[in-house]
Amino acid sequence: MTTLRIRGAATVPALRRFTRSTTMTLLCVVVAGYVALGIASSGSFFEGPSVRTFLQYLATPILIGMAQMVALCVGQLNLAVGALGGFSACLMGVLMADNGVPAAVAVPAGVLAATLIGLVTGVFIVATRINGFIVTLGTMTILLGAQYRLSGTRTIDGFPAALRDFGRAAPLNIPLVFVTALAGAALLAAFMYRTVAGRRLLAAGGNPLAARLSGISTDRQIVLAHTLSGLLVGIAAMTATASLPGVNRSVGGDWLLPSFAAPIIGGVALTGGSVAVFGTVLAAFVMRLIDTARAQFSLDPSWVNFLIGLVVLGTVVGGRLHTSRLEKRGTTAGCRPPAPPGGDTQSAVGLPSAGGTR
């Protein structure tokens, strides 16, 4: 009985915090938006084919949001998400359509290529100490050229039936590509929240100096973050290739903004040290609802990008104002951080974000 009371006492504050969280707000927005679109479409949005199409094209936004979230958790930015996804998708397409490589070989090869490019990017950032923004900007430019080299001006199609069947398969109107994205999100959440390596990533992003003093190599965490980001982009390229009738040089061209919007709206801090897997998934859901509303009501696509960009800016500014308010409240209350062990009261100096600390 005592144990149950203790658990109940711990559950109530947790539920209270959840009801006030960004995740709860996004969940309400998703439910309200989905119901509103269903009513506006006279119920057709709730029918099986509409649900299947909606979820099928939700898989890629979820995965690219996760890919950007992993980079953000160590205080990095990955501007090459779209270019890497487009290159990986075209590589898969060329291997299958032009060279007759089976899908069981071509798809893993494309995912592996994206993962290795992420690894090389992380190593280059650490080795050169160049800011990750600049490195991924250069990587993006290189990959855009490589993507054009692979596809040219044509659309690559004629993929094996196995890949087509995977892209179309939807038992109970739940597409397998969407299940793949959810499985990737669940595995990433388990890695970040339940494993030592995941906690080290968060520690390196939240306080690089404290992580170094604890024996955690922030350089390794940066390399790991970019490698995981590349892996998730490769899986996103797989789902896109399986869902689309063909791939060309435009694939991935519109991925960059959603890749940032999903984690930022979902509650991930740009300064690193935090992840919000469920929030990122819900934010991707919201953006998909906006895109569906655009198509349903024949809205100008530029207004969709304007709205998403405005929400991202509002989220960042709101988070900054909230942090400033908390800092001001702590200063007013006379709160000071505890001195480090050994009586050393020298203030800690944050490490440069260019490439981490060895």
C-alpha cells in the first residue's frame, strides 16, 4: 500500500508537467487539426485511402526531423539533410534502374552511403575545428552536384517490384513506410533515453566542459551525432524512394526547412543537450496537416512555407524569452550555482562549438 501511495504521489506531478508541456500542446493541435480537416472534407479525410496517403507521406518528415534533432542535441547544425537525402535516393535509383542491382542490395547501399557521409562530416568537423554550419554547407553543395551527376535532368524510375510493394503496402491502411519511421523514432528514443551512449550525447551537448571533466569525449559525440543523422537521412531516402513514382534532382530540395521545423517546434533547444522524440513526431504531423490543408483548399504553397517559418521563429523567440525570464527570476531570488569541488570558484567557460573538445 505504501509503495502504491509513493508511486501515485510521483505520478501526479509528472502528469501535471505533461499537461503543461509543448508535447501536450502539439497533441491537442494534431487532434483538433485532424478533426477539422475531416469535417471540412465531409468525412472523406477519415476514409481508408485518405488515411493511407496521409500517413505514407508523413514518414519522411518524421525521419528528417529526427536526423536534424540528433545534430541539434550536441549543439550542431546539419544543413546537408536535404542534399544527402536526395543523393542517397538517386544513388539507390541508379543502382536499381540503370545497373540492375536488386533492391535488397541497392537500398542498404544507399543507406550505408548516407551513414558514411555523416561519419566523414563529423570527423572533418572535429579534425579541422571548423564550425559545423560551414562544413555541412560545403557538404550540401558537393552532394547537390553529385546528385545532379547521378540523375541529370531525367527522372529515374523502373524500380524492382519488391520496393514498389513495400512503398504501397498498408495493412489496415497503415503504410509500412510510416511504421518504419515510427520504429526508427522508437529506437532513437530508446537509444537517447536508455543507453549510456545516448546520455553521453546529451551531456556533451548540454555542458561540453562538464562532459570533458567527466571523461566524456565531446569529439566522439559530435562524430556519433552526425553518423546517426546520416543514417536517419538514409532511411528517409529509402521511404521516399519507395513512395515516389521516380526520383530526380528535385528530391530532398524541400527537406531542409521541415528538418529544422519539426525538432524546434517539438521542443528541442538549439543550444544542445535536449531531445524531444515524441514532440518532433507530433510537429511533423502538424506540418503534414498544414500541407494537406494547402492541397485541399488550393492554397498558395508560399503561404505554407511562410507559416511554418513564422512558427519556427516564434518558437525560438518564445523559448529565448522564457529562458531569460527564468534567469532573471533566479537572479532576483539571489540564486547562485554551487561552487565546483575543491573550492575553485572560477566561472566555467563554454567550449567552442566549432568541433567540440578532445
